[in-house]
Amino acid sequence: MKSLRRGFTLIELLIVMAILGVLAVVVLVAINPVQQLARTRDSGRKAGVTQIGHALEAYYTTRGGMYVPETTGWVTALVDAGELSTVPSAIQIGVSGVTGCTTMAQNGWCYDASDVDGAEPAIVFTELESQSETSKCDTAGHRAFFIWSTADGRGGLVCGAAEPTAGAQTWNLVQ
């Protein structure tokens, strides 16, 4: 009489578990969860800057060609004027080595106007942190910023060693 063997041997099970472990490590390395989270935060930053940029343009239209004056309460001025119902939430930096913007910073967003009273073009910007964005800045020491330029009427990526400043110039915005 022959006995029938059913099931797997211990060696077969260990080999299958080892293969699945290697595949899991490969997938985790390919996905890179830290960079996935950084890209997600950057998307939120871009959306926030665009929202504030549109509010800035609406403010300009309703105020007879004047942008928000460059004061420490520039975001609050947009809310008080009714151009923003709520300020987009600040998004914390999660990658080491990225400091965030500081020029007229309010609630994580930065602002620079060409002049103090708001008669000239202005920009709203924030620093980006994901490798997919910072790798577009090919010069060593340059940081990636997403700006909304009122001179251009749109937003885009700008690379620079220092934070961007407003002016009558148009930007070479990378999409």
C-alpha cells in the first residue's frame, strides 16, 4: 500500500516565504513611502498656492487694480475682504534639509509684493520638498519653489538659491 502525501514540506514553505519577502522589499523600495508622502504634501502646497493666487487676483479686481499690501497680515486681509473663505492649512515639511519659506510667511504661505502699497505685481509661494520636484532644479544649491505670479497670471515651479521676489518681470515657470 502506498501512502498518499498531501501538503507541502517545510523546505517548500520556507522557499515560498523567502521569495515573497524579497518581492515585498523590492516593492517597498520602488514605492519609497517617504517620497510618496512628500509628493502628496507638495500637491497640497501647489493647490494652496493656486487657491491663494486666485484670491489675490480677485482682490486686485475688486480693489481697482491694487494687490494686498505687503504686511504681516496679508492672508488675513484676503479673508477679511471675502476673497478667501478659509485659509488653506499649513503643510509641515517632512524631509530633512528643507526649511520652508520665510518671506512674509503667514500660515505656511509666503508673499512678496513689488511695492509696499500693492500697486505692482506680487507673488505667493511655498517651498517644495519631494525629490521629483527638487530634481527639476538641476543647479547645486538651488531650491524648488511653487509660485503664483500675478505678472504671469498662473503658477509654476521656480528654482533658485534664494526665495523668489516679486517684480514686473514674468517668470520662466515650469509646469
